[in-house]
Amino acid sequence: MKQNRKSILFAAAAAVLVMVIAVIYFVNRQSGEAAEYLQICLLDFNEPEQYGELRTDSYQADGTEFGYDPTGGLDGTGCVTIHSSVENDARFTYRYESALEETYYRMSVWVRTENVGTSASGTDNTAVGANLSVLNTYSHSVSYTGSSDWTYIEYYGKTGKGQTDFTVCLRLGFYGGMNTGTVYFDDFELEQLDALPSGASSTSMEDTLSGSGRAQAESEHQDTMLAATVMVLCIVLYLAVAYQYAKKRDAEAQQLDLLSGSASVSGLSAGSAVLFLIAAGFLLRLVLSFTMPQCDIDVGLFQYWARNLAEKGIPDFYSYAEAMNLDYPPLFLYYLYFLGLVGRIGNIGQTLLFDVLLKLPSMLADCVIAYLLYKMAKGRMSKNWTLFLVAIWLFNPMVLLDSACWGQVDSLLALALLLSAYCIEKDRYAWASVALAFAVTLKPQGIFFVPILGFALLRQLIWDREQPLAKRLLRFVYSLAAFFATALVIILPFGIKMEPNLFSWIFGVYTNTAGGYSYATVNSFNFFYLLGANWVNDSTPFMGLTYFAWGMIAIVVISLLTGVLYLVKREKQPYVYLLSAMLIYMVATFGPRMHERYFYPALVLLLAAVIHSNNKLLLGIYAVMSISNFYTVLEVMTGLSIGGKLIDTDYATASYYYWPPLNTQRATMTIFNVLCAVALFAAACILIFTKIGSAKSFRIWEDAGNDPIEQIGGQHEK
């Protein structure tokens, strides 16, 4: 039987490998073929008359000059110039009115820069240099700042359904990224393609920022939400059937006469079945990673950091942080550095394959979490319930959306926090500190978990009196030392050259990140969103205090309540997962400066709490939280994708990115999110202070210890 199990595991691994190779091959084929070119426009600017082929446009009317230089070009010939002494979004534009729908186009130009700013003043610090783009879209080519010699830029775009025109911009600055300096452009070319070239990636050329473009984008957004609803209904139906199946099989197993030997055992063991389930979940993620919409803003920014890491190296990378809008701690940047090197060596930058590799750590983290949940469930429930609980993580639409589609790293954060909570449960506090250090150096939101570790250390110091006081104190010291030592090892390579010193530099990374979005809420459908405070400065007065003050008071109160629940009883509590989920979700709901995905680790921690508590109430909260936040994050992701950051404008003229006040749809999502936070707190109180939560009517499965069928299987294996 052991040999059969090894064969099964080998077959599963081989199947996954074959599927991965097939997907990568397909992605590479989809990324491009040999393209045929049809030249539409070629302006070498050798003659002054060609200057008239372009129009000029700028955000600021004064302080910018457009011109023609007869000898400043690439070969000592003519070129066009932009000189701006004020921060501006200035551009030469070329309008093409005979475009074909759903067709690829290639734009290229040579560019030279002089004293182009690397950062902007004021509140907008995302200055964009010389670049190519399409008007009224929120994407642009690689941009060049400072002073640089002639450099070739090319940019690929694809028209949308029914689109017959577009406008190309030779640009200094961008929406929300205005800049100063002098830029020279030469040899501009526009071509129509039959296919996207191998190794290239394209962006949408559809108008999403003008009035008509936003209306079309809104329509597409609603279509996406409708499609998402159909998908959610299918997943819910599938999981409901799985729930009923597990329930029925459990009831049948209880009626088997195990001692008579009348029961026959067939099928895979729970472990093998889980591995196949994980393989299916990973394959699904691979397919979604290049077929579904993604957040081009975040994915593009990660790609930008990866390219620059490979070019500039690790030791002084953060000295360019302001110019590159870098607000992440160092841990994920190690992978981006590796990815940047792979992109340069394999020439796969800006391809679909590069996007898949960028999302790979998060997709793998989803699978590792699924396996950890299986290990937690093993021995607590039957095979069918184990598969059900693993499935509601692997195929949770919120989880699929965040890692495989959006391209974010929240699953890596969730994995680190789950490991920290697991180590706390097992009294391995030093290892819990190591895992927490990984979380905090991955994303600042890892700090949300710090009170939990603090309460755990305090609890063992107060209640674990079977151990000598000296040993309990040493646990405390060892844990702090493990946290800071691990964090130091992670940040040291990035901070060794930073001024004025390593410690002030890393402190600045976290404070600048927190201060970068000084608003009551930033597209997070939480309590402040209900108050109409989305993108409202958190220094705005509200009921005698500022939004920021109220939010910080809420965080302190939530932390204290969590501490009371954690420390109130002397006997060891199995509620570290529940209280961790409650703390993180309530901070994301009532704290200031929250984004739409800050709640994410609460999902996996709550599912771990379901496994340990066998409680229908928590399972119901997990279901509602997952669906509600799926719609929330999808609303934000598609909003970011179809919108753009415009400045000095009101809601009436701003892009979709700056959302209007509450509407019925968003209000419904927000109310459900807030109710989930309240329900989590109520459930924690019920489980800790009463026996109601452990009543038979609240159980999901019968606490029989082990699955009778699995027991027979174990005997049969012997």
C-alpha cells in the first residue's frame, strides 16, 4: 500500500509538471508570434514641415514650450522638443482615425532627456519622465528621467471592440505624474500588426478617462460584475453540494458495522486526495493568471521595480524609492530582483510569461496554505470534511481573485501569519516571532498581528506557572531576539548603504508608507466608507476629533478587547486563530488609512479557527466575509484598471479611480463587511465565555476522533 501511495504521489507530481509545461508553452505562444507590419506613419523630422503633423497639448497652459530643433536630432538632423520649467503633463499627439477594432499597434520613438525630474514636489511624488502612451489610458511605456542619451522606446497597444481611432502621445509627465525638464523626440513610427511579436506584451488602447470613455468603461465594469456573480453562484453551488455530500457520507460512515468487516474501502487516502485537489487548484490559478483581468497598475509597478532591481542592484536600491514610488519593505524585493535578472537573461520582460512568474509566489502560497489546513484538519474530522475545508480555501473566489488575477502578494502575508499563529498554538514562540518578522518585512500590514504575539507571550508569562519564572522570561527575551534578528538579516542587504543609518532608514520606509495615503479610507469598503469619508483627508474634523484620531482610538480599543479575550482564562485557549482573524478584520474595518485588501489574512486565520472549533457560526461568517469582500476587491480592481489618477479636480470630472460617494451597490457591500466584523467579535465572546458555541447544534461534523473509513483504510494498509 505504501508503494501504491508513492506511485500515486509520483503520478500527481508528474501530472502537475506536465500541466505547468503545457501552460507555459501556451502562454509563450499567446505572448506572440511572428508579426507582419503595416506602416501607418513615419516622422523622422528631417524636414520642418513634419512638425505640423503633430498637435500639442498640456495640463498647465503656462511654463511649457514646444519646438523644433533642426540639428538636435539623432543623426544631427531635426527633432521635436518639449521644455517645461513648471511641473506639467505635456505631449505631442498624433491622432489615427482609421484604426481597426481589436488590432495590435506598435509605437516607437527615440528620446533624449535633459534635467528631467526624478520626483515631484508637493503631495504628488510619482513624477513620470519622457514616455510613449495613448491618450486617455492609464498606461505608458518605460519612462526616462534625469539626463540621458538617445534611447529607443517602443510600446504596444490593442484597440477594443468597436474602436476606430486613438491618439498617440510623445510625452513629458503623465496623469498624476507631472514633471519638468527638456525632452527631445526623433524618428516616431506607428505600425499596425497582424499579431503581437514574440516576447512582447500590449496594453488596452481604449479610452477610459474621457467622458465617453468612462461611460463605456462603466458598462464593461458592470458586465464584469455580472460575470463575477455567475461565477460566485457556480462556486457556491459546488461547495453546497460538497457540504451536503460530506454530511451524507459522515452519516453513512456512522452506521457502518466496522467490526464485522462488511465495509469495503476504496479510493484515495485523504492525503493523496488533498494533493490532487491542490494540483487542480494550482492549475486553475495558472490559467487565470494570464486569461483573466489583472490590476495593471500593481503588476506594472512590480515589473518596473524588478527591471530596476536587476539594473541597479540591491544595496542602494531604496535610494531611488521616491522616484520609483517604492513603498514596500524589502522581503518581496528579493524575488523581484531574481525575476528582473530572469527577465533580462531570457528576454521575457513585459510578456505574459513574465506576468505569470510575477504571480507565482502568491499562487504557490495558496497551495501551501491549503496543505497546512489539511495538516490541521488531519485527525480532527473525516476525509470528506477535510477535502471540503481545503476546497473552500483553494476555490474561494476572493483568494483566486487576489493572487491569480490581481497579482498581489497578500497570500504570502497570510501564509506567514498562519505559520506564526500555528507556532503560538504549539508554544513555539521564537518560531512564531521568526514568521512574524517575515510578515512585517513583506508588507507593513503584518504589524496588525504584533499584539497577538505580545498577548501570547504575556499569557505564558502570567498563566504558565508550571514552568519556572526564569524560563518564562527567557521565552519572552528569545522571542524578541528572534524577531529582530530575522528582520535585521532580511533588511540588512538593502539598508547597508542607506543614509543616515540602517535603523532610521527602515523606520522611514514604514512611516512613509503609512503617511503616503493620509485619508480616512482608500477605497476600502469599511466603516469610514459608510461615513462618506473615502479619499477624505484623515485630518478632517469629525465629531470633535479628526478621522485619524477616531481610527487610532478604534485600533487601541480593538487591541485591548482582543487582549482581554486572550488573557481572561487561565486554561490554555485554542482561540489564537479566531482572535487573530478578529483583530485583523476589525482593524481593517474601523482603522484609518485602510485599503481594500488589508483584511485578507483574516480569511485563512478564520478558516483555521473553523477547523479547531468545529463551529457552524464561524463557517457562516467565513462564507459571508469571502463573498462580500470578493465583490469589494473586484469592484476596486476593475475600478483601478479602468480609471486613472487625475489631480486638482472634483468628483464630477475626475476619473473612476476617485470614486463618488456611496451608491446602493457599494453601500450593501460595506454594510456586510462591517457586520462581519461585529459578528466576529460576537462569535469570539460566545465561544470564550459560554458553552453555546460548543453545543451539538453548532457542530459541522461529529467529533468522532477519526473517520471510520479512514480507520479501516489504515488497518488495511497494515
